[in-house]
Amino acid sequence: MRGLTRAGKRASEMAFNAGGGVINWFPGHMAAASRAIRDRLKLADLVIEVRDSRIPLSSANEDLQPVLSAKRRILALNKKDLANPNMMNLLGLVELKLKEAILKEPTLLVMVVGVPNVGKSALINSIHRIARSRFPVNDKIKRATVGPLPGVTQDIAGYKIASQPSIYVLDTPGVLVPSIPDMETGLKLALTGAVKDSVVGEERIAKYLLSLLNIRKTPLHWERLLHRREEFDEEPGHSCGKGSRDSLRRRKRINNSDALYVQDLVMEVQATLCSTAMEFTGNIDEETGLESLIDAQLLALRKVFRIPHRPLDESHGPTAKKLLTLFRAGKLGPFVLDDLPDEIKQ
């Protein structure tokens, strides 16, 4: 895991970040929400703090930790593998804690908090489904608004999810700290979608992602995975070579399924990043070499995503947007970006 720390720090210190400045996003609604959360916390019987499993440390709001730690709290790591295979275990724990609290309190107020875009509202809707089956409610159930972008929830919203016993849930806006402590934390929050892309710039975030992948040599590890997939599909050609990419294009012409199209697109992206890394003759241990590789990969991905080249346009915005979409959807694989203490890893 120490290697991950060095990779993240090195990627955050590269030249493409130097001109971008410190990453901070604390609009007016966050300042108001932060004050409101502190005020409502006094009334809450149980707090569910939701964090992103990819950045379980960086997605903690350090300013709120002192008041959160003083409450009865569940720390929920959401987006594990970005498909939530842990969701049922997580909801089981939430149900258990709710039952324990209900035995002590006839009326229960649960507050859900976290940084933007960690899945608070989606978790609340899942709790609704549990409550509806376990504790019937006569009133019409309202659902929390869910969206893929940060900042969807801008006001504290209350929901009654059960009548006997009475259970209320407060959905709170995602709140960051007024000043993100360092560049690396800011880039992790931006990469996972907790900070609006417009604040940082999609090209800058994509270059950070590619620098992490290349420093960790992830594209080279994809070679074995792609080779196994080709053997399964009985397609000829080198797993990271032109033959592989041509076979993917042939398959897309045959399949009309969106799921198969995305699968083929992901394989073509992985094969492209793998081949460019293998064919690169520079030294990625040097910053200039790594930046040259990243530029070559963005140019190659432009062709994969079929983005037309415009004269005098050297930007990679559309390419970066598509690459970030695949990463955030978990299509490129699971990633933990934080360096975790040994006791947590065990």
C-alpha cells in the first residue's frame, strides 16, 4: 500500500496540476448546510456517515468528525466495486442498528451525512424499502432525489419511513470542508465525482487518472486479462495489439446489445492503454516521459471513442469525459485510491 501513497503523491505533483491551482469547492449551499447539520445533529438519535469505498479516508469531512464521533454512528462504505455488492450486508447492518435503537426510543430520528456524490440518497431509498417491508407506514412514501453529479441535494429533507414505531430520516446535502487540505485529496475527490468537474477540469482529472494507472503499471496488468478474454472468445491476435482491437470492432458490428457494446468498448480502451504503454520507449519514471505517454494515450483514446479531430484543437475534453465516465462506473475495474492503515487492511 505504500506504493499507492507514492503513486498518488507523485501524480498530484505533476506539471499538469501545477497550473490548475488548489482544488476547493464550497458553494453557499454547503456553508448553510454545514451549519444546519451541526444544529440538527443535536436532535438525531442515530447518524449514518456514508463514505466512498475508493477513498474511505479522503471522503471523510474532517470538520464534522468531532461532532459525528459524539453520536451513535454507523460508518457506511458505499460504492464497493462500484456495483454495491456489499449493499445487502450494509442494509442488514442498518436494519439491525435501527431495531436496537427502536427498542430504546419510541420515535427515532436518523441523519445521513457525507461528502457529495457518495450515495446518501440512494442509501436512504434502500432504507425506505426495508422500512416499508418491516414497519408499514400509512402515508405515501417520498423518495430522495438521486443523481450522478454532486450537489443534487442542496437542502436538508426529512422523510417519515415508518409509523409504528415512528422513524424519520434526514437526507443532508453533501458537504466538503471549506478548504481541502492538499492537492492529492482534492484530486481524489474530483476523480470519484465528489467535486464538480467544471471546478477542476475534466482533462486535468483524466490526466491524473492516467498518471495513477501508469505509475501503478495497471495497463500492463490488463494484458493478461485481455489475453484470457481473447482465449475465451477464441479470437486471434495479440491481446494488446492491433488484432485484438480489430476483433473487437468486428464483434461490435455483430452485437447490437448496449451491454455488449460497453463491454467491447472497455476492452478496446484497456487494450489501447496497454499497447501504448508497452510500445512507449521513454522513461515514465521521469515526469516528462510520463506526460508524453499520457498525451499519446489520450490521442489513441480519441480514435477509440471516435471523436473527430478538429484542426488547431489540441484539447482532450471529450476524450477525458468518456474515460472518466467509464472509470466512475467501475468499468475499468475496482480501485482503492487511499493508503489504508495495516489494522484496517487486515
